[in-house]
Amino acid sequence: MKILDIFKKKTSLTITCLVLSAFTLFAFHIPFFKQVIKNIEGDFNGVLIAGGLAILMLTLNFFIYYLLLFAGRIVGKVILAISFLGNAITLYFINSYEVLITSQMMGNVFNTQFSEASGFFSFSFILYLLLLGVPPCLYIFFRKFSYGSVKRFFANIGIALGVIIAVVAVNLKNTTWIDRNATELGSLLMPWSYTVNSVRFWNAERKRNAKAIQLPDAEIADSNKQVCVLIIGESARRDRFSLYGYNRETNPLLTQDSVKAYIAQSAATYTTEGVKAIVDHKATDDLYEILPNYLFRNGVDVVWRTTNWGEPPVHIEKYRKAADIKLMYPEADSQYDGILLEGLKDEVLNSTKDKIFIVLHTSTSHGPTYNKKYPAEFEKFTPVCNTVEMSKADPAELNNSYDNTILYTDFLVHSTIETLKEFTDRSCCVMFVSDHGESLGENNLYMHGVPMSLAPREQLEIPFLVWLSSKDHKLKDLPEVGQYHVFHSVLDFLGIKSPIFDESKNIFE
């Protein structure tokens, strides 16, 4: 009854907003202040920074909440309720996966399919919603409060602004510290982390999806019959491939395929930018015509098969998602990336052109449910991790399940090679390049998406594997390559003459 009486008793809007602001500060910002404490000195100035940030957050949230509820009434209540549910969900991911909520991370969220997103749900996820998201929503909608006069409104707004200005003025000398830690702190500040970074992502996406800048026309220089298959890996880190010296046998098939294993670095830590780098001709924020579109426009037969997402706009005739391939081959198993290999031979046999370029965009090592990304026969390393809460997982089990995805990747690439070996009348090439790496608990980080300035090597070091069917082409011995090598190397292999060809980014002699 006492709890119900709280809701029945009318209070002022001022008190209501102070309660909500205090709840936001204490319920959702423990990771934020852990980061603050980690980066300040234990002196008076450190206390000034921490205390100033606490007061600033409390006052700023009060300012926004008060403004929303007074001016927006029911609309303001709905917006606030959504923000508290968003805060709870965001905190769950921050605590469970040690992620930073950047624009890149929001891109990962928006580009994740429900089948993948559902893999993150757990009992803890529900608890976060019930304990931290639902109570403030109930308080907002059922607490009776008086809005007060317009005079009181302007007085409260003025006081809040005055406090904000005063705190900022006191901490002016600490602007360098704030600027230095802005990325980490901004990614942990709620609800601003996911709201502001969502806007930033969609703004970048709008620019990215604008009409692409067309590249100079290219020319097919010869009539040699060639097939190049580019396999884009998902979250595959280089140090888990036995081809690169890993002590576990994760590449038993490729070891026998005479593949060239290049040392490579990714240009990004998340799928959207990683894939863009693989199919782009240079590092740029502008949207240029990407490799499949460029080849298709200049007379190459181009096929794009995908179980993933996040690629730049692909403008070709033969763009096939897993569901499309399933319609073509009803007996195929569409649960795993093996669906991408179904009918691969037919794509080549049915082509009427000399030059064929095929992209297989996989999702094999995407977390957190690594154990669900491969068929049962590839569960070689056991026991495996069955929880989506990676921070609570047994490290050995987590590593076992991830290594099994690499074992399955080995099979997929090997199977592609075996298919191309049948085409003795064509020169064939297979490239495997990952979009980025993956953290598996190192430095308390999981998965990927850390900003490049802070990214650990586990998220940057990727495999770059190449197989050739004949001696028509030879590979250079290069100390290191990058994702931008793909564009120019494919041009060279397929005999495409282009004004934008860059020999320095060509892996072929």
C-alpha cells in the first residue's frame, strides 16, 4: 500500500525530474565513472573533474527531462520512457560485452538481422529491462505531478542553465583532459551515447548511400577465361589460423591447398567499413564505385552471394541472399554459410562471359553465439560456450567455440577451391579476406567495434589468403598487405585495364 501511495500523492514536476535525473545518474553510469576514475589523478583536480561531471550530468538530465515533460506532456512521457528502456538495454551490452557505444557500434546494431540480434538475449537482458527500464517508465506514467506555472518553468530552466555554466567554467582548465577522453566517456553517457551516435551513423549512411562517384571506364584487355572468387570473412582473426602458426589445427584442409597466407591489417573494426575497404579502390570517406559494380559495368560477369549485411550498395544483376539461393536449390541447408557454395559450379557453367567475379560474403565467426555458426561435425574443440553473456563465459569454452568457426571457415574456403579445380579450361583464383578481427576477452574486450584509435590488435589483425589454379599468375612476396589490395589485384588477375589501377596494391607479379 505504501508503494501505491507514492503514486497517488501528487508532487511537483521539479521533484519528479530531480528523481528521474538522480536515478539516471546512479543506475546507468557506473561504467562511465569507472572510466573517469581510471583516467584521473587522485588529487584535488581529479575530484574536481569527477564531481563536476556528476553535477553536470545530474543538472543536464534535469534540464532535458523538465523541458520534455513541461512542453511535451504525454509526448514527453513517451520519449522519456523509451530513453529509459534504451538506457537499460545499452547498459546490459556495456556490462556484458565491454563495448563502447560509438557511431560505428550503432551501425552494427542497425545492420544486425533479428536472427543475429536474438542471440544476445538472455535472462540477464530481461532483468536489466525489468529492474532498470520498467520502474522509471511506471513512475513517469503513473506518478501524479503538477506542472506548475510558466514563471516557475523559466525559473527552474534558468537555475539549471546557471549550474551548467558554473560547472563548465570551473572545469575550463580540464578541457584537454575531457577532449582526450571524449570518445570513451561519450560512448558511456546515457542516453546521449546511443541517441547522438545513432544520428551520426544515419547521417554518415545518408552520405554513403548517395550516388556513387563513377570511376573511369575500364577495358577488358584479353579473352582469357578466368574466375576470381572473393570470400569476405566475418570477424576472423589472423592468430586463430594454423596457417599463421596457431598451435591448434584449425586449417587442416587449407594446409594441403598450397595457399599463400599474407600478413594483413584491417582498415576498420566493424563490418560496414571493413567490407567497404575490401571493395574500394582507396581509403576514402567518399562513396566511389565499388569493385563489383565497376566490374559489372565494364563487362565482367559478377555474382554476389551473402548471408551477411552491411555492404555498400551493390548494383549488379546477380545479387543473391541466402533465401534466394534456397529458392534456387530447395534441398540446400540454409542454416549455415555452406548455403553460399550451393550451385557455385552452376554460376560458372551458366556464364557466357570470359571473366567471372564471384563474392561470397560470409557470417561464420560472428558472435556472440559462435557455437551456432557451424554444423555439428565441426565441433572439434570442446566443451563449447553456450551463453551469450561473454564476460561470464568460461574463457576456454569461448575460445573453443570460436576456433570451431575457423575450422568451418577452413572447410568453406577449401570447398570453394575444390569446386574451381574442376574448371581446367579457366585460370582460377580464390581470395579470403576478413572484414575485421575479434576480441575474445583480451583486456576485458569482446567482439569488435572499438574505435580505430583504441582498437587492440585482435580486432585489426586479419587473414588474407590466396589460392591460384595455374602458373599463369605468380604472387609477390609482400611483408604486409591490406584490404585495399583486393580491388587492384582482382583487376590485374582478370586482365582489366583501368586508369585507377595501382600497382603498389597489386599482389600479383
